[in-house]
Amino acid sequence: MYRRSVLFLALVLWACGAPDQVESAKAQENQGSQGAMSSVTQDANSDSRHPLGAALPAGIPTPQQAPEQWREVPAENLLYLNTLHGITLVEMAPDFAPNHVQRMRELAHAGYFDGLPFHRVIKNFMAQAGEPSLVRRPPPTTPPLQGEFKFRRSPQQKLTIVGEDRTANTGFVDGFSVASQSDALAMMTADGKVQAWALHCPGAAAMARTSDPNSANAQFYITTGYPEWLNGQYTVWGRIRAGQEAVKSIKLGEPAFPPDMIEGLKLGTDIPKDERARVWVLRTGGSAFASYLEQQKNDDGTMPGVCNIAVPVYVQWAKIDENTENRISNNER
């Protein structure tokens, strides 16, 4: 008992001085107001090992019925995060943060994250992992990354606008929630592009860092609320497409004792084909999404905030049980 107490104290002391932290000063004060935000991405099933996207809204065709309205996520851009609570599917966004995505691919392929704890989990804020010292592993040998907080968006990367955030438009690019300067500014820039940045809506996957903006390495976090003060300050490299409930169920603490562990974090190309998921995201520049947005309007005709609009996702597993097969059939109706 004494040894366990000493270990727990050591973990707490470590967490208080851990270098790769995400700014959380505003997290506690926003817990009440962001509670509803954290439920934006919900699974429409109870099979945590085969998570599906939420049931399709009325009038939205399936990928089989209207393939032009959907895009399929490539296996090399899909991560399978496996915890005690189930599997979470995370789509990476190489167009927004190519170096961070490549780092996650390399580390996941090498099995770096397997067996590491979620060492910092704050309610309605985020779940952070990737620190090896808690399990007596050596630090990563990979070098720090230059921040990719913002990216250059060309007008060809269509922004479907649903609102404004101060001086920027907010909306969706390829199914990711972003803020961006107006396309009208593109003609005034040397590269014909404008500044844009991915938003920390619930389900965003991003990289932790120290106060040095170019210090991100191998620690990541997934948001369960909307810490908007992190927008443009931390690199968002992806977002959850299915299995958000599993992340929301991770044990709270800085760290918890014992903490929840990463049972596996695998790249889609490293998963056997007969165990993979096929994931489609509704094209946010298409007509089906435009119809869907009309359904989302408030009674006064205004649009909800970008983080309150869940982009429809369709998931189909290669190897599934009978119950999951029934749920997919129900979603197609």
C-alpha cells in the first residue's frame, strides 16, 4: 500500500510539471457552458468495438445510393484508437497539417502509443496521451515539429460557410470544421490562397506542446468540449469520425490512478483488410449537405454554430456481428 501511495504521489507531481501540456485555465470555467457541446458526435449504437457514424438524417442517401455525394477516407488517413471503452476512428487531415499527420502515421506504425496512459483527462475539455515516462519508457527519438496552427487554403478547397468568428468565416472544408479568411482576399495574396485554421470542436485531434510553439513531438489530445481559445495556437491534425463516446468515457484525472491506457493506436493500412472499417464522410460542398444544412436551421432561420453541426458519416465494417449488420440496415432506411 505504501509503495502504491508513493507511486501515485510521484505521478501527481510529474503531472503538475509535465512539459507537453494544453492550456487549460479556461477549461474549468467553461465546463458548465460546454457540456452540451461535448455530445455533438454520438454513435447510434452500443457496439463499442464496431462504432458507426450517427444514423443518417432523413433524406440523406447512403454512399451506395449516391456515391458522388460522399468521399471515402483513405486507409492511410485513418487511425484506430483502441481503449477499454471501445474503438475510436480518427480521420487525419494531411492538407491542414502534413508534418503532424506524417508524425502520427510513423508513430502509430511503430506501435509507439500502445500501452501508454491517458495521463491528463479534464472533463468537457480533452483527453491527452503520449507521455512514455509514466510506464518507464524512454522519451521519443523524433525531433520537435514546427507548428502547423494555420494552413493556406485555395478557393478550390471550398469552404461551406455556416457562420462567422470575429473577422473569419466558419464552416466546413472536406468535412472538417474550420475558420478561414474570405475567398475575396485570395486575389490579393502572392500564392492566391487565404489563411485558414481547423477548429477545436468536440472530437478534434491535436498535438500538445510546451510554451514553445515549435515543441510538439509525440503527445496528442482529443477534445471533448470546445476549447476555442486553442484555435490557431495548437495544431489540429484530425477529428473523430466514429467512437466519440469511448473518448468521453476515459477516466478523468491528471493523472487518474490507475489511468486508462491506449490498448492500441493503429494506422488503417496496418489493420488486416478483413478487420477494417470503411468510412465515408458526406461531401460538405455537395447538394446533399446543403439540404442537410437547411434541416439544421433554428426556428428563426439562423444557423447553429459550426461545432453544433455534426457532419454525417457512414461506417461499414468488413467483419461485423449480426447486431451491427442490423444497425447498418436500419441506417439505410
